[in-house]
Amino acid sequence: MERRYFLKTISLATAGAAGVATAAAKDRRPADSSPALTIAHITDVHIRPEEGVPERFKKCLELVKKHKVDFVLNGGDSIHDASYKDVKRERVTEQWHAWDECMALLKGYDVYSCIGNHDPWWSVSEKDDMYGIPYAVKRLGIPGNYYSFTRKNWHFVILDGNHKGISLGETQMEWLKDELKKVPAGDFVLLMSHYPILTVTNTWEGGQHNDHKELKQLFYQHGDKVRVCLSGHQHLLDRAWYNGVHYFCNGAMSGFWWGKGDERSAAPFFYQETPPGYAILRLYADGTVENEYISHHYY
């Protein structure tokens, strides 16, 4: 049986040029309105060919398709792992082959991915075609390790936090500043990163962006534009809110890496208290957003 975690957020009136949120929150969206966009968020799939994982993931994708989404956001760690020192070329190749096989089920859907820490292969010469982030970009079929696109009055910014520990680095940060300046007044922004920019679970799990203070200040400068920061990495479900920005860290499609769990798992296949699953986001023309996390039973 699927279990749903429905996180509905509301639009905030803002005051002043800096976009300070007022204490009173008001939902400006009419009760009978429809979302401008419906999006699936999958993250931390950690695909591998053994233990029936591809078949289980394919069943999950069939569930996602039933929601009639406009497109899919993939939050990274698509393959099980290429980052450890003992990973060989054949292992990297078979993991990406399993990914391609499964994602063929989404033919006809646009899939926008970011790069997780387990996706790049580092144990090879930098001159090798399969080395590092460029190869992950190629296999995911994305225009670069960071990029943006627009749908209706929502702007989507896909980030790469695999720099200087967990950060954007100087070049990408300057690019992001320019991107936010280009967003017209009255339009809204959703940013997706693999690592959380702000997360509740960093207290005991780690993994948050090291440049979160600079990003927080940048978002504040743009007032009401930035509405959502979407992430994974933690395999844990949480949400935070600060200065009008909603930070949704959704759980992993793979849960406990498709395994049965350990002594910290609240139930089989959970990672700590979070079941494996995916999220459906509904974005409205007035900036309202809903994030619904849905656990799946294809463990």
C-alpha cells in the first residue's frame, strides 16, 4: 500500500524591496484553480543490474507515469556508484546501461537531471572519455553540469554541487547570479540540486551545501522570485522554510539502496524513518507549490 506525505505550502505576501515575508501568510490561489505545471521528482535511484533492481525501478516509473506529469526532474545519484576507488570500467558501464534500459520507459517525457556524487567516475585518467562529470553529463543527456530552462511563468535552475566539497564554485555562482537577474518580476524560480541547500536532517546526517549562507543571501536579494529549492542526497524526507523559500528534501527512490535496511530502519527497506518513494510537485501561476511524497511498495 502506498503512503503519501502531502506537503502543501502557501504563497506569502511580501513587504519591502528586499522581499521580507509578512507574518500573515495568505493563499492567493483560488480553490478551484489547476496547477500550471505538474512535475515528478525522482532522486537517488542508485540503479544497478543485480537483485532485480531494474525491474523494481521500472514498476516505480509506471506509477510515476500515472500522474500525467508535464516532465520529470531527476535529482542525481542515478547509478548505484561510480565514485569509489575500486570501481572498474565494466562496472560503470553496466550501471549506466541499466539506467538507459529503465529510462526508456519515459520515452516521450522530458527528463531534466542533475549530477549526484555517485554518478561521476574518477578512477581513470582525466584524458579518458569516461572520466568524471563530463561523462555523467553525456550519459544523462543534459546540456551541461548546470543549466536552466523555462516553462510557463516558472524558471528551473539545475545546479551542480560537486565542487570544493559541496558547493557551486565561483564560476557557477556567478552564472546563477546572472540567471536570477534575468527572471522577470512576477515569475518564479525552482532550483534543483542533488545536495540540500538547507535541510533539517543535516544535523545528524550531513550533506548540506557548504555555500548555503551565500545562497541564502542571494535568494533574499531577489525577494519573491525564488520559491523552491528541491534536493535529495539524504535519502530522508524533510522540509524547511526560510525567507519565503521552501526547501524540499525528498526521500530516495531506492530507500535503503534497494536493500532491506539496518538497525536504524523504522521498517524494512526504509532509510531511518523514510520509506522509498518519489514526489509529485504542483506549481501554480501565483507561486504556490505543493510537494506530495509518495512511498512505493516495489522494494
